[in-house]
Amino acid sequence: MLIEISDLAKTYEVGLERVHALRGISLSIEANEYVAVMGPSGSGKSTLMNILGCLDTPTGGRYRLENTLVSSLSDDELARIRNRKIGFVFQTFNLLPRADALHNVELPLVYAGMSPTERRERALAALESVGLSDRSHHRPNELSGGQRQRVAIARALVNRPSIILADEPTGNLDSTTGEEILTVFRRLHTMGNTIIIVTHEAYIAEQTHRIIRLLDGRIEEDHTLSTSSTPS
């Protein structure tokens, strides 16, 4: 099992108030699943995503990633997991404005200590996988919104992670460009990637194979979709 979560809870202290962002969530996700996490604002979906991505820690329950208990890991081990096992795609792209697409994609490999030659080869291959090999030397301000998001996806892929976590990846894009990004995700899934998308858009969730709906920090619904209805 790739991800196993048992009775996961997260509580924040906001002034004198205690906010229960997650209230005892249990679920499992296998390798090569394509999952959407949905819910209204305040439902806990971003908190869950941050915990899955090892960006935050729960206040209760257990999280196992590839059968490793995440709470037992040191800060350095967590950093290695974030760099090598998890690829992040954000709504705001999070690209370095003065660096070209190639260097933006190379960054995780720089942190991993890979040689310059291998970094370049891996980054070019990742850009080619999202259809941007001809834009490798363009800076973000020379790219469209959809192209910037594809650079971000290439960066997420470059370390060949176990999981791709995408937080509202089409939120800043028009509908046509958003559909292009979803096409990229569908292709990546058919290539064997595990993809988890946080979204509030039903039409996006319906293109995945499983929808987990959160409400008030709990799982309201968890169901698998018919793959025959997923657009190709």
C-alpha cells in the first residue's frame, strides 16, 4: 500500500480557540490511483494535502507512506521524502521568475545533489513529457499560464516521485487551458503515476477514478468512478 492513514486528526490553536481541521480520518491509497479530494472551504482538504506531502504533522493518528511511519522520521528524512518521493503542483505555479524553464525543473535535482549533466538530461526529459521541450530556455514571463503550469508539472515529475500532489492546479487558468493540464495529468496517470488532486470543481473530480469528499474534517463520501466514463 502506498498511503495508509488511520484515525488522522489535526487541531490548530487560533488565539483562544481550538480549530479541529481533521477529525479522525482513515483511508488508504494504492500505487497508480488517480484521486480527487473535494470539500468546501474549511473542510480540511488542504490540511490533509499538507500532511500527505509531509509539509505538516498530525496531532493524532498515524500516517504510513510506503509502509514507513512518517512520525518516526527526522526532519532531514522528511526533507528527503519531500524532494524524492513527492512531486508538488500548486495553483500559483511557484516558479523562479528569473530562471528559465530548464533551471526551474532542475531545482529538485540540485537539492538532491545530482551532477549537472544528469540534471540537464532528466530536466529536458521531464519537459518533453509535458510537451515543452521547445520552451526550455524561456522564462516564466515568456510563457502562457498553461505553459507555466506544465513547467511546474515537469518539476514535480523530475525526481520520479511516488506521488504527485496537485492543489487546485487549474485554479488560475481559463477553461480551455485547464483542460490541457488535465489531459497532461491523465496521460501521466496512464504512465503509472499516482496522482492526488485537491479541487472544488466537480468536472475536474469526475475525470479522476476516485473522489473523496470531506466535510468538517471528516470523510463524507469516498467512492470509485467508472473508468469507462473518464475522457481519454
